[in-house]
Amino acid sequence: MPVTSRIVVMGVAGSGKSTIGAMLSQRLGMPYRDGDDLHSPQSVEKMRLGTPLTDEDRWPWLDRIAQTLNRDAPLIIGCSALKRVYRDRIRSGAGGAVVFVHLSGSRQVIAARMAHRSGHFMPMSLLDSQFQALETPGPDEAVEVDIDRPAAEIVDRILAKLMTWQEAPTAAR
């Protein structure tokens, strides 16, 4: 059923990429990898200290995301992929078609989720910078799902949209 062997679950910090990616992994029978694990130690420390990453900080990370998709497909990977140029960079190095699944939510919903999560290096103070950097993907670029619902329902909606995405001609996306 997968539309592609490369799926990127994207969105701002706290949107549920890890949770939804793991659930999609189970439903599709594809491995899931958390893109946060591919950040350099320097970038993790920078974010932990509350400093937003620059494009220059992100390029090597995005290249590692693309290389991982290229090498390990079939694969679902979580990655913020906030800007179109980031998504283009991933696509160019992934070795095949990539479907982005955008987990979209209001700042209020995501802030509430971040307030209840523990053990993650990304502080709440960086949430505004994430929203400022986000270039919402268009329908030609990603499947979009609102996250203001239970996780199982989000996954059901993603799977339904992936079926539509698979059947839609490129021009209709």
C-alpha cells in the first residue's frame, strides 16, 4: 500500500512526528527513524541552550536525512523539513520519490503538547522560531493532516490521504 518507500513525517517541534511516525511504521510495516538522532552533537547543544539553528547548521543534517532515506528505504523518517528548500534538498538526495506528511497544528495545541513532554532537547523557547521558519507545504508537495485529534485518528487520516495521493495524477496534486 505505501505510495513510496520513502516517507518524511514533518512539522514543527512538538507536532508529534515521533509518535505518528512510529504508529505509521506499525501500520505500514516500514521501519521508522527519528531524524533528531541524525543531528550533530553541536546542533543538539545549540538547540538545548535555546539557540535556533541556521540554514548552515541544517544543511549537513538534511543531507544525512536524505542519505538515510537513500540507503535504508523503505523508511519513514521524522524531520521538521520546515522550508521548501529543505524538502527539495531531501528529495534531491533521497534516491527516489519522497512523500512528505505535514503534521499541522496551531501554536496553542503544539505548545500544550511540548509542555507535557519530557527528556527532549528542544526547549519551548524555540517554538516561535519554528513557526517563523515554517513554509507550509502546498498540496503539490505534501499530505497535510491536522493534529488536533487522537493519534490513532491522525494515522487513519494519513493513510487515507496516502491512498488518494497514490491514485492522484501528478497534475492533480
